[in-house]
Amino acid sequence: MSTLSESQRQTLLQPLLSSGWSMVDNRDAITKKYQFSDFNAAFGFMTRVALKADKMNHHPEWSNVYNRVEVTLSTHDCGGLSRNDVDLAVFCDSL
Amino acid sequence: MSTLSESQRQTLLQPLLSSGWSMVDNRDAITKKYQFSDFNAAFGFMTRVALKADKMNHHPEWSNVYNRVEVTLSTHDCGGLSRNDVDLAVFCDSL
């Protein structure tokens, strides 16, 4: 797994940055805040992402306070954003 | 739900502070970092806590990075630590 090329950043990352994801300061990572109706919905989202993430063996950094979930994605193995982060971000948005 | 009395802090809170929980700076809240064997174990813990928390209608502030989970407990309604925080902390430790 390697970091995204400049071309991939244009074609794959840019659409995410236009749909609520943003770059993390001083890191090659993206983050997004989701808000749900209540804790049940927020943790339901987390559970669906957790199953996907564990299957991908690619895990988010995330936090939850009641109905809010903040997700940060980056790839430890390559020290930055990889295709896995794009795929997991797209999955999060699909839920 | 009211904040813990001084007497409750001695009898209920002190044992938690002696077993890995610590006070959060500038807040009447407690926090603890748990470490598990892998993401499956960490998210399994979170799922068990989530079911309990939603039943109590008392939810943690928490974050997860791979096999690590950081839990912070405080009670919004009373602006500080309540009996619910003690009960949820004890439950977390029991898992």
C-alpha cells in the first residue's frame, strides 16, 4: 500500500474534500464529522464501519460523543493517505 | 441525577482513581485508557459498553485507534460526575 499519487489526489481525494472531508493539519490524513439523530444511530454507523474496516484490515481513528462521530483516516504503513483511506471514506459516506 | 457528594467521592470515586481512572484537567470528569489485543477486541469492548450505555441513557465520550480505547465520563445534566459515571466506569472495568 503506497501513498496516493498526485493524479489520484485529483481524481479520488478531491471529491471527498468537496463532500465534507478535510485535510488534517500537519498530517497526510483526512477527517470528517458526522452527526446522527441519537447515540443508537451513531453507534450503528460505527458498527457498520467497524465490520468493514476489520475486513479491510484498515482501521479508522475515531471518536464519539452521543450522536456525533468524528472519523480520521490515514495509513500507518505508508505514513499518509492511501487508496484504503479513499475506499473507507467512500464507504462511510455511503451509509 | 446530581453530582457526587464529598462522601461519595471518597467511597465511590477514590477506588476508580486507584485503578487506572484519572481526573480530567479542568473538568469534573474521569478518563481511562484501555488497550486490547487487536481492533476486534477493542470494538467488542466498545459494543458491550455501548449497549449498557444506551440502556442507562448515559453515554461515554470516547475514542478508538486500532487496539486502544480512551473513555471519558461525565454527566451533562448535572455538569459533573454523577453516580451514573461511577456505575458505567465500574461496568467498563468489569469487561
